[in-house]
Amino acid sequence: MAATAMDHDGGGGDVVTPGELLGNSLTLAAGRGAYADGRSVRASVTGRRRIVPPAPGSDDQRSTVEVVGHKAHGAVPQPGSVVIARVTKVMARMASADIMCVDSKAIKEKFTGMIRQQDVRATEIDKVDMYQSYRPGDIVKAMVLSLGDARAYYLSTAKNELGVVSAQSIAGGTLVPISWTEMQCDLTGQIEQRKVAKVE
């Protein structure tokens, strides 16, 4: 009976994405493409979930869960990675963004990032206004802090070289950085607030 369920799990090959729950670490060991997070086993890559039965006579009688067979495997964000992302939504306490590049390498699958209010800058964290830091469409350079919840990576721009690197003004012009907190429209001269990345 157990073998039938095992075959069904392995053969079904559910597609999973990074951070997705694969099972309980009391009954499953983390194989390739998976990692243990407390009592949970989660996927570290996008691919198909596969259950491998324990080897006969093995001391560890748990089955191994692995994530395999995803051909479009490009760069994957890791804690400490520097990413380029496009801001998609700005809220009072956080902004969400689609990650486009990881450590200068293009990615082949969609990863979502979240920049929380406390991770925007290193100073005066309590005075951060998200709406004066980012706008939807902004291109930001950020560092990956960790794999957060809801399959989104927590990102930080709390370094001088991190923040908005490219943005469009309300008038449709290109915004040019003029200070750490301001960018100016090249069409109208209007100044907009942003968390600006240091220009290298």
C-alpha cells in the first residue's frame, strides 16, 4: 500500500517553486533541490517534486524528497545576491518587485521580491515613506536578505550603492539622480523623491 502511494507521489510530479512546502522533515529527508526549514522541507528551485524511497537496510527510513527536471534553470536568488528588479506595487509598509537579474545573470523564471519599510535604507528607518522611495516601474538594485513568505524574496536597498537605478517621471521623461533622495525629470525639470542608488 505504501509503495503505491509512493509511486503516485513520485509519478505525479507536482510542479513546485522556491519556498513551497514539500512535506514534514520527520517523515521526509531533503534531497537535491530541497532544504529543511525547521520541521518543514521546502523547495529551493522550481521543478517537479519527486519522492525517493529509502535504500534497503538504511538507518534512515525516511523517504527523500527532491525537486528535479526543470530545464529552464537559470540563476536563482540566494541570500547575499545582488539583483536588479522592477517595482510592480508600492504599499504603505512595503514594495513588491519582479526580479530580472541575479548577480548580473538573467533569470529564466519569475521570482518576486519584497522590500519592507525597514529595509529601504540604513538610517532613520522609522521615517521611511515608501511612496517617496519607489514608484511602480522603477528599476532597483537590491540585495537578497532571505527567502521570505509567500514565495517572495526579502530584498534590501539599505546600502549607498543600492536603490533606484532607473526610473521614469510622471511626465514620461527619464529621471536623473541629483541627490541620495531626489531625481529630476529631463523633460520638465520636476523633482521626484526616490531612494537613489549611488552612481558608480
